[in-house]
Amino acid sequence: MADRPEAATIAGRLGLKAEVVADIRQVFAEINADADPVERGKRTLLLTANRGAWLRQCPGTRYYTCCNYQILHVGTFCTMDCAYCILQAYFHPPVLQYFLNREEMVLELDRRLAQPEIARIGTGEFTDSLIWEPCTDLNPWLVERFAAQRHCILELKTKTVAVDRLLALDHRRKTIMAWSLNTPRVIATDERRTASLDARLAAAARCVAAGFPVAFHFDPMVIYDGCQEEYRRTIQRLFEKIPADQIVWISLGTFRFMPDLKEMVEARFPRSTIVYGEFVRGLDDKMRYFKPLRISLYRDVVDWIRRYAPAVCLYFCMESEEVWERVFGFSPSAKGGLPAMLDTAAKFHCDLAPEVRWQVQSTEATGC
Ligand code: SF4
């Protein structure tokens, strides 16, 4: 990969000098030897090739309702630093990687885009979608690629405000610009180097003005004294800035974590209190808030969102059918399944081809 012109371009845009490494294990060994390998991994950019699949199923579990999302694997890890970030413990070692062999991505992506079936594809699961904006042409390229077809949507999910280069693109509403949202307190204490709530909403408003559909993810919601009032005000600020009819979906999920993450959060975020709460181990081995606490917060948040946006597609990321029933009064299976609910919302907002195959039995004009 060292001879790729893009490697020099990326290094130049970052003001860095690229160093060629003969053996990738050398990079991993240096990162692992650091006192804080996670931080070191965030400051080391490995330009390399993706030797595996570019399109992957989002790793849900059979115990919780999954949305059948596809991940476009463009790179790994993140320059921002959230206390709860699962990626800290997911990669061994964690390292910022960007994949240069785009010609192989094109083959796989184009095969999928040619199929006459809806797909919801995102780049913001193993990395933040927009951290690559300052140094690569990836996102403008993807937005234009998706704009050239009418079967699939791209979701770019971020906690940054790096939207400048995307606003003038001819996106044809095939790209959903999405932000993770949280209360200002959680952002300040547990989301280092991310944009503030107001800055994220301002960036989202600019995208709406440029005709993009938008989405928001209240995930992970954190339970602490006074959190209800702070989530209420956060939702109020969201709808002061963003018209409800431009929102494709809003997801909700309370904080959950693999037990191993606790030690890492305690060591790297000594002021964070997120790992101290009433947690129980779930069927997937993750620690989750005690169910009545989750349901109580969800009910409040759903109620506040519904006051501003009665028809918006609201869904849970990785919750049980029981929680769906107790908060929404229905389970996704009653509406054809969660994937079908989200496909309905995408079809409604993103000008997908009328003949496109989807999984919905009965359509509802306002999405799910
Ligand atoms: S922005 Fe997302 S990917 Fe980046 S550190 Fe935070 S949770 Fe992890």
C-alpha cells in the first residue's frame, strides 16, 4: 500500500510524514507497549488494505431485536474518545486504520447496489463516519455513488460537525446524515473531543437545509440523578433546530457494556461514573441497567419525542420484545419486523424506487 498516491495525499493533508512499515506486527507491538494503548492507537494511522469482507452484517445477537443493518467496512477506530466506546476493547490492539484498496470495495458495493432490494448501509459502526473528512475523499465519493441508484441508502453517523464538503453534493436523498445525541453533561464527561450538542444540531440543520434526510441516535442513554430532565431538554433542543418531518428515524438504547470494559473505563476515565449503576448481566453477557430503570427512562423519552414528532420512526437498538411491548405497546414482529419498519421509513424519506423489493407486508405512509 506504500506506493499508493493516496497514502501520500492523506499524510500530506494531515501534515504528517508517512512511514513505511514492512511488518504490521511492528505497529501493533509499539501500540501495545504504550502506557495507554487505546490513546496511542488513536494517534497512529495505519493506511492498509482491507483483506476481508467490505459489507458485513451488524453484529447483533439472537436474544435482542436487531435491525439487519449492513456495515461498509471502510476503516477502524476513532480519533474521538468516548468512555463507553466498545471499540476500545473490540480491536486487539485498537488502531486507527483506513483501507486504501477502494477498487475492491467498489466491486463488492456495486454488486449490492445492483440488487433490487432495499439495504441500509452505514460506515459508522467500526469508526465514526466523518472523521475521515479532513484527509480523504471517501464520503463525497460514497454520497455520489449512492445517489446514482435508488435501492439502498447510506447512513453517515457521527459526533463531529465535518459536513462542509458534503453540503453541495447532488445526494438525491440517498444519504442519511446521522448524529449520536446525548445530554450536555454526558457529552462533557464521557465524550472527549466530540462536538457539543449545539454544534451537532447546527451541523444537522445545515444538512437539512441542503436537502439531506437526517437521523438521530440517543445511544447510549445514561441513567444518573436528574437525567430525565436533561434528556427532556436535549429533545427540546433537537426539535427547536430540526423539523420533525425531515427525520428518517430516531434510535434509543441505554448504556450497555461487556464486563471487561469496566476496568478500562476506570483506568482511562477516572472522573467518569457511567460504569457505576444498577446493572444486570443480559442474555448476551452484556451488562445492562436493571430493566424497570430502562423502561422508565424509555417511556419518558418516547413521550417527549412523540410530542414533537408523532409520526417519526422510533426504535430500540438491541432491546427485547418485552421492552418493546412495555414501552411502545407493540413488538416489531407485529409490524413485519424491525428491518421492515426501518425499510418503510427509508422508502418514505429517501425517494427509493417504487418497484424496489422490501420486506413490508402493509405500508404505512408515515413510516414506522
Ligand atoms: S465517537 Fe463513536 S467511535 Fe468514536 S470514540 Fe466515541 S463511541 Fe467510539
